[in-house]
Amino acid sequence: MARSGLTKSQVREARDRLLAAGRHPSVDALRHALGDSGSKSTIHKYLKELRSEDGTAQAAPGIGREDTGRALHALVEQLADRLHADFDERVRLLRAAHDEALRERERELAELRSTVAMLTARVRQLETEARSGGDDTPLRHWHDRQRAAGGFGHFDSSLLNSRSSLPDASPFDMIRAAARS
């Protein structure tokens, strides 16, 4: 069975589609547009014939460059639009993350302020109780034990501070002096 080859009309249609899309009709682009069929030499031959028929090769040799320039310009614009869109999306995501982190810090700060206010109120309450003679039972108990039998117990005079020859001021100092000796 004879195989059907590529026709000039197929190459013309593919070329016109590429030009309408703003792309340069190169041999590779045409072959791809034709479904990767046909040899490059056949496509090049038909493309050359179409250019001569259109009169583009003789009348205006710079037209191919203009097509290439337009195609490159369109490609650059597409890339620029994509870059701007990617940049805008990245900035939007970064702003959202920043705003969330800021809200989290504000929540933490509010919790800390609440804790400080609660502790400040408790300190004021304790100060007021201390000034007004409120419940000082634990302190009274400590002072009573200090007065009775010399603090933590009866210690003899052998537990004096070796540096000053004066008796130590508190039971803790006496225990520390005993540990040193």
C-alpha cells in the first residue's frame, strides 16, 4: 500500500495557524503542529515554495524578522505576566503568613497582660492584708518559734562564727558554721 505523504496545503494550514497564534512558522514548529509527521526536508521545501508564492521572500526580506520579533515580544509578555502573577501570589502568601504570626503574637501579648494584671491584683491584695493586719498566722507562727528556745533548737556557745567571734545571727548561719567546723 502506498503511503500518503505530506501535502503543501497541510503545511500552509499549519503555517497559517502558527502565524495567527503569533508564533514563527519554523520547520520544527510546523512539524510539531502537523503531529510530528512529515520529514523536515519536505516541510522546508513546501515552506520555501509557500514563501515564494506569497511573494514574501522577494518583496520584503525583513518580514521574517518582524514575525520573529512579534513572536519573541509575545513570549516575553507571557513570561512577564506569569512572573508578575507568581510574584503577586507569593507576596499574598507571605502577607497572610505575616498577618497570622502577628495575630498569634497579639494573642500571646493579651494573655501575658492578663496574667500581669491578675498577679498585680494579687500583690495589691496581699499588701493590703499585710498593712491591715490580715491573716498573718504563718508569720506569727515563725516568730513564735524563733523566740522560743532560740529558733531551730538550743545551740551552745561552741557554734560561734569563727571569723568575728560574735554569735551568728540566725539558725541558718549557725548550721552553716557547724558544717564548716
